[in-house]
Amino acid sequence: MKEPMTALPEGLLRQLQKEKFVLLTTVDQDTGGPANNAISWVYAVDPATVRFAVDARSRIVGNLAQNPRASVTFFADGTVYTAYGKARQVTEALANVPFRLACYDIVIDAVRDTMFYGSRITVEPEYEKKYDKRAADKLDQQVYEAMRNA
């Protein structure tokens, strides 16, 4: 087994500086077990920090208040990577966004290639937003700008 990286290398950093489908895992505040959520408002601030935004009413906020351990799993370069660390709240509400989004940074302890041995991802997951494209694009632009400035 390879030793984990302690930060995002340049290629992975670039992957997380644009809209990206990721799986955010937190510790469930009630069961103590893993809680997974698919999110796309994610941004690598630097090689050691991954920032994300979620609805401030989300269960994720309560989970992180109880236990800051979190991970972000994403697809890149034909494999699956997971960045592990502790989350800290950057702000309870991002500025200049039409609804309340909490913003967090995960300070990375380790990054691992978590794909099973001898395999490769040939097509990354794709998604589409089911609401007005112009509204979605405008909101995404507002959120990413606010995350960069938080």
C-alpha cells in the first residue's frame, strides 16, 4: 500500500479549483457512523485546504459541530482520491449569496488513492442541474466568488 500524501499535488489541486462532483463524508451526530453527501460547491484553496459550502440548515452543519472529522472523495486522473482532515467553519453565511450557505475548510491530514487495486475509472460521473440553467450558472458564480473571498 502506498503512503498517503499530506497535501494535494498540483494536478489534484487544479481538479478541485473548478466545479466538481465530490462525496463529503462526516460523522453522523446521532449514530456516530459515516454520513455521505454528494456536493459540488467545493474549492481547493491551496494544497492543504479544501473549502466547501452547504445549506446552513443541512445536517452536515450539525455533524461537523459534533465532530470535525471529514473527508472529500472525488474522481480524477482515472482513479478515486479521498482527502481526510478536520473541518473548521469559515463563516456561518457566505456574503452576496441569495440564501444562507455555511462555508467550511477541511485542513488535510492525508490524501489517498482509494480505488481498488488493478482498476481504472474510464468515465467520471456526470450530473446536470434540474432547474433553470441561467439561474444555476448565476448561483454557482455567486457561491464560488463568495467562497474564494471568505
